[in-house]
Amino acid sequence: MLKMAGEVEIFKMEKRQDAIKIEELKGSLAHLQNHPAEPPILKPPAGPSDLEKNLETETKYLRDKLREQERLQEAKMRLWEQ
């Protein structure tokens, strides 16, 4: 009987400790819910993205096309001057 009484006291003590721990965790949870996490810091990509590569390719193509048109225009101007 004394053994059971001792076990009951142990369980009551554990219950009080668990209740305290639960209240601490509730407080921590409330704090975390009121303070949203900061967004992670993203590292810049190691190299250009596919979109940047495509834009660079398109830009180069358009520059080359413009130079070709300029050369053709200059050639036409020289022909007209003759």
C-alpha cells in the first residue's frame, strides 16, 4: 500500500512537471506565432539563368542584324554616289 502511495505521489509530481512544461511550450508557440520567421536569404544563382542566356542570344542576333543592315545601307549609298 505504501508503494502505491509513493507511486501516486510520483505520478502527481510528474503531472505537475508536465503541466508546467505544457505552459512553457504554449508560451513559446504563442511567441513564434506572433513573430513570423524571416525569409531565408537566397544565394544568387551561380550563373546566368536560361532566360538571361536567351536574352543574350537574342540581343547578339539583333546587333548582328543591325550591323548587316548598316553595311547594306552604306553599300547602297556608295552605289548612288557613283
